[in-house]
Amino acid sequence: MKYLLVIAARNLSRHKLRTLVSIIAIALVVAIVTMARGHIVGYLEATYESYINYDTGHVKIVNQDYQGRERLLSLNYPVAGFAQEGLSKMKEELAEIDEAKYLLPRIKFGGAVNQGDEMTNVMGWGLKIDREIEAIDLDQQLKTGRMPLADSKEVIMGQRLLERLDLAVGEEVTILYNTALDSFQGSTFEIVGALETGLGLIDGNVFVLDLAQAQQMLNMSDEATELLLIGAHRNRTEELLMETKHLFEGVGSVEYSITPWDAPGNLIDYFKVGERIYNVIYIFFLLMGCVVLINTMLMIIRDRVKEIGMMSALGLKRREIWQLFLLEGMFMGVIGSLGGVLLGGAVTKVFSVRGIDYGEAMDALSDDLLIETVAYTDFSFQNLFLSFLLGVVIVTIACIFPAWRAARLDPSEALRD
């Protein structure tokens, strides 16, 4: 086998131009795959994290009747504990789950701000501020100011929302809202900070206040509209989900819906389907680049028919001839894939820092979904290695047919060619 490796390596320099063209074609395709995969993986990872942090947690608990009315921000179907014993007691029991690292009760409700003759709709989020900072680093999303204090009439607002309302940090704002008892009320808050998450839904619509303050003003004592469970990692969601369901079954609670972040039918599920489709597209791109390599290998075989016949006459077996040409193609695949990974990795590294700003193209969509307008590519060893490995494997597979053609040549006919 060693002598075949030596011969295959030497043969690469016999047709320098053809070999160079094949290697460049492979390198360009692998570079495109590296950049595309880095972009898609980076964007999907950011999207998954955004939905987990701000919408679903790893596991989400809501009232079953609330599930179909979530977009209406109804306060009539709260999470109020087992047998209506209160949210605090439910949290104590959920805290016993080994996989549950953080419990995040939230109240999401609708409101409006009066601007002269116009009303601007806003969305309020009542959060346990200290726990949110620990779980999702909420304080890192502040552009200016500070987080609201507990039990205070203070809020932080999305930066774009402040601009829409023509307000600034340090000013006061009066927000109108309906309580859980369907009474129409208004409260005045001091704006102590501005959020800039990069998510249009939050930056352009949301104000955040302390959970206890929200419970008091909305008549939702020891209640929340949703309870999010955050585990150690999203790959452990199945274990967290099973433990949570086991607890609810043990106490006989059937009024709540318990769903994982990637539940079938939600938006994340469609993203996962898209991720699988992109994997097929990567392979298709590589196969397109292999057309040049296959053509080159067939031309090399045609030029070396007599040589193949001579090797057969001297005792080289068909299997060894097949291995020889397969090794030549593999060497070109390794060199081309390595060059492609270096080129694609360099570009991916740049955009992992600078990001790709979709700007206005994504603004309208991101106002309704937790999708970032700036995408940062994933620059990781895993991405580079998988792109390299995929390139080598596909190229090697593409060389099987030309190598088989060479091995099937009849020695006597090849010598007479």
C-alpha cells in the first residue's frame, strides 16, 4: 500500500495544469460550503438562543386555555400553582427537579401610551429581574441606564420604542392597561434604562418592569402568564421535559401545557427542517465542484491507457489500480479541501466579528418574530473540520467511477492502444 501512496503522490505533478484546475475547483466549492455553513449555523444558533431566552425557555409551562390566546396577551388564564395554591409553591416543587437550573415566571400583557391624539401599543413584561440577569444576562442587553429595582415603579424600554414615543432615559411615561379583572387603569413609571437586544420585537415594542410590581398593578397576586424552565443546555431538554411531566402527573395537575423549546409545529421546528435541507444543499454544491475533478480523472485515464496496461502486465492487480487512481483523487480532495477551509475560514472569521447586517430587509419581519437583523457567522473548529471532512469524502466518492474505469481496462487492449 505504501508504494501506491508514493506513486499516487508523484502522479499529481505529471499533469500540473489539470491537477491545479481540479484543486482550485474543489477549494472554491469547499470555501463556499464553509462560509455558507458558518453563516447558517451562526444564524440558527442565535435564533435558537433568542427564542429560548425570550419566549420558550427550554421548557415552557402555561395554562392550556392560554395556549391558544397567547398572542392576545390574555391575563385570564394564569399559571397559579397546583390546584390554585399559588405560583410560589409550584416553584418550590419544580426547584427539586435536577435538570432545572432556573425558574423564570413572567407576565406578558398589552398596554398603550397616549401621544396627544394617538395611542401607541406597547407590550409589558413583568420579570423577576435578578433571576433573569443570572439566567440570560438580561443586563448585558442594556444600551444605557440600569435595570429596574424590585417593587418600584421603574421600567426599561426598547431603544426603538423610546424613539417611537420620543422619550428618553430619565423621563416618565404613563402606560394604560387592562388588569386581570378587566378594569382599565393607568400607571406612571420612570424610565431607567434602554434595551438594545437586536431583536425588533423587543426593541420596538417591549417595556420591562419588576414582576412583583406587575402582579400588584394587574391584580395577579402570586400568578404569572407563563413559567419558563432553563436547564444546563438545550441538548438536555428531553430529560428536563420528562422530569417536569412526571412531577405534574404525580400531583394530578392537568390544567397546564408543558412544551419544549423545539416542540413540533412551532417556528423552531421549521428552522430545524431548514437546517436539514441546507445539509443536502452543501452536498449538492460539492458534487457540482466534483464534475471538474471527474472530467480531469477521465482525461488522465485516457492519456495513461498504455501505462495502465503495462502495470497490469507487470502484475498489478485490478484492485491496486483502482486504489491508485482513487488515492490520486483523494490527494487532490485533501489539498483542495484544506485550501477551501483556510479561505472560507478566513472570511467566516471576519464576519463572525463584524456580522452581516440585513438592515431594513429584515425589519418588518423581525417586528413580529425574535429574529436578529445582524447575523454573526459561526467560526469554530467543528465547522471547519466538518467542511473539510465533507469535501474529502464527497471528492473521494466522486473518484470511485473514474478509478473503476481504469481498473476495468483489459491489459492486452491497453498495451495495443
